[in-house]
Amino acid sequence: MSILKTCNVKYTYDGKKPVLKNISAEFEAGKIYAILGTSGCGKTTLLSLLGGLDSPSEGRVLFREEDILKGGLAGHRKHNVAFVFQSYNLIDYMTAVENVALTAKLAPLPVLERLGLTKEEARRNVLKLSGGQQQRVAIARALASDAGVILADEPTGNLDEDTAAEIMDILRECAHERKKCVIVVTHSIDLAQQADVIFRLKKGELVL
Amino acid sequence: MHVLKRTLLYVSRKWHQSLILFLVLLVVSTSVLTGFAILHASHTAAANLRRQLGGTFRLETDTDNPAHRKNLVSTDQYSATYYAGDVLDNDDIDEVMKTSGISEYSASIEAVANLKSGDGAYYDLVENGHGSHTSFPHMAAIGAWSSLEQCPYFANHLLEVTQGELITDDGTGQAVVSRELAMLNRVEIGDKLTLEINREVVGFEVPAKRQQCTFEIVGIFDIRGEQQINQYTLSRQLLQNRVFVDARTMLPFLRGCTEELGMPVGYDEITFSVDDPAEMDSILQSLQENEAINWECFKITVDNAGYQGAESALKSMDGGIRGMIFAIAAVGGGALVLLLGIWAKSRIHETGILLALGRSKGEILVQRLAESALIALLALGASWVCSGMAANEVGNRLLAQVNRQSGEETKKDSQYSGMPFSAADFDLTPVFSAPKVEELDVELSGDMFASVCAAELLIVLLCAGTAGISVMKTKPKAILTEYE
Ligand SMILES: Nc1ncnc2c1ncn2[C@@H]1O[C@H](COP(=O)(O)OP(=O)(O)OP(=O)(O)O)[C@@H](O)[C@H]1O
Ligand SMILES: [Mg+2]
């Protein structure tokens, strides 16, 4: 059974030219998905619709078979999904632990330690961590929120190859061992290869 | 994470911003509080100053009113009239003093009389030192006063009672003489002094049984100022020969002397001082409702000039302080809007993150408000202490100023400049002494603080709320596109 589903989703910014045309897709828990596509093709737009940052111009987004508009988009963001951004988007006046605690339903420190941060690093202000460490904090924040779906928008875009691979491993582990539904947007085919399912976004349509 | 914890984290971690906001709020609230304290104190100062400057009015017989004049002589070439209306006497004083708000009065009559001691012997008078020339060797000038405290000779310290006491309001049958006169006639405190008024003195017949009135000497004065004396100075013009008696006893005596003439003797004028010159109008109004006083024959003249001058000065100071408070509040408010606005802009990213994490806009706004409110409360607490100190400082200065100002007023009133003076042209306008303000309370009342706190919190919350409207406008998606 799918955890997240789109039905005939259309999206347009200007009311004329649609960015997303007719997207119908299903995402299951325990799997990691990659969405590939050229720059400007609408990957981030799709992710924002899945995460309830915006609502589609037409069509519906369902979480566990229920329209996400029903419980409210903020509620959807709070309980059902968690974002991991390319630029981490951590709150700069907080430590790693505090950033994770923002959403945490689980204790932050063990989650951070499992993702490879030391106790000392976990208590440091996030701006004093490396990019890879910051992204781990962002992923920890997503994991600790205990949401069923993790939406990652080019999570390794700012990282070197080795670190990118590590992050990808972590995300895969999230899907396979923690039974999350992980959706990763990327334009790296190499990274996409590590996903269980690869979608391609072309001309506003999603194809396998 | 609870919104209040986020508030504390923000305020403590972004301490530069918090400090700036704290300082702005501290300066604004300290100035506003101090301003209000000064305002409050200036009202106290005004009240004190008012009492110091005092206000007086005179009750006089309306001798010009033709309705009360009668013909004395009337021939073809020549006519003379005299005032035949009611005169001011002791009963009128008592009636006026019943009016609330009137503190003191001063009534006086000048007269001449022969001086006699208790055993009936005439007094010798002190001579002018340039050869006496008087055909009245026992006749002295008599100053009859309700109270010598208001007599300018004593109020201005030209004369000073150095033995015994002054004549005060309740005294009857009392006299005060000079040391020289007392020594020359070997009299002392407790001795009797008789005033005699007969044809020799006034030029008309006075019934024998009404010619004398006896007083007891209660005080002896020394002369402090220097008199202008030359060969033309009459003995009775010398202050050494001047006798002061109480007016309450003197008036009926003079009346008795002139009764046969049908020309009543009264006080020409009585001066009353009021507790608070600001109340002058209402005091006079209630006074004029007193029907026991014959208002057809008497008129009132008000002297409130000192008070009115000071009042307008204080009013303009008042306006200045109000303007200052308003300006500070306006500038502070502007700075607040600017600061909070700029900071809110710089926090769009943070807002986006919180929104993406599923925080509601309301909760984010609450955090903003809580942050500002927390800092505002700290600033207000500190300003309580600061303005307390500032207000004390200001209070001392105001006190000094008030006393200086009223000191100048008193000096202006004083006629005696140290130059030799002549008793003949001495102005006998009564002088009412003013109490000195010992203490000026510039204090911050709890009420005042509470209302400033409420106003400031309201303004801060309003500013933070306005600035936080950007939160409401932020679309959570913006964070994905704008900050990637
Ligand atoms: N706020 C916006 N208003 C109008 N047009 C927008 C807005 N955001 C994105 N677009 C347009 O929508 C299209 C899809 O944008 P989107 O950000 O989803 O692309 P993307 O696939 O994520 O690209 P990239 O790989 O470069 O991040 C683009 O043509 C972009 O110009
Ligand atoms: Mg994108």
C-alpha cells in the first residue's frame, strides 16, 4: 500500500504555462525513490507539493489515502513529512541538538550519534559544523520527527563525492531499516542508481 | 521544542540584537518615566511655589460711591462731602475669616495720641538730636496692627522685638515700645501704657470718659535700620517714639473718640491672604455670598500677580516636558519599528524553516512577540532603577530652583535695601511671610510605572506584531526556491 500518492497533479506558477502537467505516482514506505530531471524541469515544485509546502493547481496529493488538504498543510508538514534541503536550512542560533529538538518526537542526541556526530559536535552551534555534518543534522532532524516520508531536495548538492555517498547511504538506511518512504531529488545519475525506484521528470510529466 | 524555549534561545544567543533592543527600550522608558516623574514633581513644585508666592486681596470701604457720601458743607462757591456709609470693623474681619481658604489677615490704623504711664504721668519723648521743635511734647505716632508679623517694619527686620513678644492676631490690650522710649521713661514689660486722645491732639472735643485707653507693654523693640533724621524731623516721626498697639483694641477706642462727630472710624482696608492663590476666584465667590458683610459699601481688590507669573512659567515648563516625553516616545517608537522591521526581514529564512517543519504561523508570531516582550520587561525593570536615580537628581535641582525663584520673589517684596529710610514715607503695605519648601518629592509612583509599562509593552508588541506580518506573508515554498 502506498503511503504517499499523487492523482493527476497539475501545477502552474503563472496560470498559463504548466510546470507539472499530469502527475500520478505512488510512493511506498521502506523504499527510496530518486527523481531525476534537468534543471528547471519542476523537481523542487513537485517535492513542495508532496510535502505540503504548496497545493496543486489541479489534482490531489494523498497521504495514507487521505487528501493532505483535509488535515491542513501545516499538519501534514508537522506529522507526515520531513524535509532535507540542499542548503541544510538549519536554524543558525541553535546547536545541532536544539535543531533536531525543534521537531523531535525522539530523543535528539542518540539520533545524531547514530548519524556519526560526537556528543561535543552535537552541542556545537550548527554554523560551526562542516557541510556534511550540517546535512547529517538536517537528516537527523527529519528522522527524529518520526515522519513517514522524508523529502530530500538535492541533499548532496553541496557536498563532495565521498560525503555525498555517505549521505546517500544514510538515506537508504532510513528507507530500508527504518521503513521510511524516502524521496530524493537529484540530477546525478550515479546517486539515482542507488535508489530502489527512479522517476524521471520530463516536460512536466513523471516517467519511470 | 516549546515556543518559550525557542524565545529564550533566541534572546540569549542573538544577544547583540537583544542588547540593542534592550538599550533602546531602556533609554526610552527611563526618559519617559523620568519625564513623568518631573511632571509630577513640577506639579508639586507648582503647588508649593503657589503657597510661597501667596495671593492676597484687600477689602476696602468704597468711599467714592456717591450713594454713601453726605454733604459736610454746601455753599454756592464751595461744597464738601464725607463718607457716611458702613466702615470696616472687627466684626467684618471675623466674618471674612469664616470663609474657608483664607489663612491670615492684616488690618492696621495709623493714629496719634499722647503717651502716659500707668501712674498718669506723661511720657518724655526721645529727641531728634538736631534740636526738637514740637508743640506736642507727649504726642507719638501710633501704629495699630492686627499682627506685627505682617507689619513691614518687623517683617523686613527694620525693627526687631528683642525682649518680650510681638503683637499677634489674638492679642488685645497689647503694646510694643522702643528700647530708647522704655529706658527714657523707665518702663518695662508688664507696665501699663495709656493712650490719650483729646482736643489738643485731634482738634475737636472728645468726651472725657472716652479720652483714654490703657494697654500693657508686651514687647520692646530695637531699631536695626538707619533713619533719615534732620532738623525738621518731628519727634513723633522718630521710630524711637513710635508705639505699636493691637488694632482690635485701638479701633473701638478711636470710634469712641469720634462718635460725637457722626463720622464713623473703621479700617481703611484689610488685607487677607489665601492658602492657595489658584483658588482665589472660588474663595472670593463664596466670600461674597456672606450677607453679614455690607457689600454695598465695601469692595475687593485682588493681588494675584506673583502667582499668575509663576503659574505661566510653570505651565510652559509643563508643556516642554510633555513635548519632550512625546518626542522621546515618538523617536523611540520609530527606532523600534525600524529595528524590529529590519530584524524580521533577516529572519524570513528562519521563518521558512519553521514553517517547513510544520510550525504554525501563529506560533512563530507568538515567539516574536515573546522575544520582544521579554526584552521589554527586562528593560522596564532596569528603567525603574535608572529613572529612580534620575528622578532624585532632577528633584534636587527642581527644589533648588523653586527656592531660588521664591527667594527672588521675597527679595523683590522687601523695601529695605540698607539705605537710610524715613518713617514718614514708609510704605505700610502688610507683608505675609512664606514658608520655605524643605523637600520636593520626585518619586515614581507604582501607578505611573504600571501605566508606562503597559503602554510600552503595547507599543513593543504592536511593533513586533507589525514587523512579524512578514511571517504571515511568507510562503513556505519560498524557502525552497529562494534559499537554495
Ligand atoms: N516562485 C516561482 N514563480 C514562478 N516560477 C517559478 C517559481 N519557482 C520556480 N519557477 C519556475 O518553475 C520551473 C520549475 O522550477 P523548479 O524549481 O521546480 O525546478 P527544478 O527542477 O527544481 O530545478 P533545479 O534542478 O535547478 O533546482 C522553472 O522554470 C522555474 O523557473
Ligand atoms: Mg530544485
